[in-house]
Amino acid sequence: MATREELHRLVDELPEAELDAARSLLDDLRNGMDDDTLTPEELAEIERGREAIRRGEYITMEEYRRQRGL
């Protein structure tokens, strides 16, 4: 199966609740988003998030969804 066809199939199989996230990711890819397009503030925020994860300050996606009733 061609890559484009496979992507269409995967999108068709996504749960409705995941479509906005998928669209955002695909928009980023289409627009060529990479680290060069991030501001220094955005890079600092990413690093703060990584540090929090290293300290164990995170929840799983399952817990996030449960907390929000998804």
C-alpha cells in the first residue's frame, strides 16, 4: 500500500477525539515545522517540560483522559 493511502487509512481509523491533534501534527509537518522555527521562549518551555518529566512530574495519557472524562 502506498504511503499516502496508508495515512488515509490511519486517519480514518482514529477516534473522533484524536482528530484535532492529528490535524495539528499534519499541519506542522506540511508547514515544515522544525526546531529552527521555535522561539527561544518556546525552546525554554520545552526544556522545562523535559526537566519536569525527569523529576517524575507527569501523568499518563490514560490518566489525562480519565481526569477530563474523555
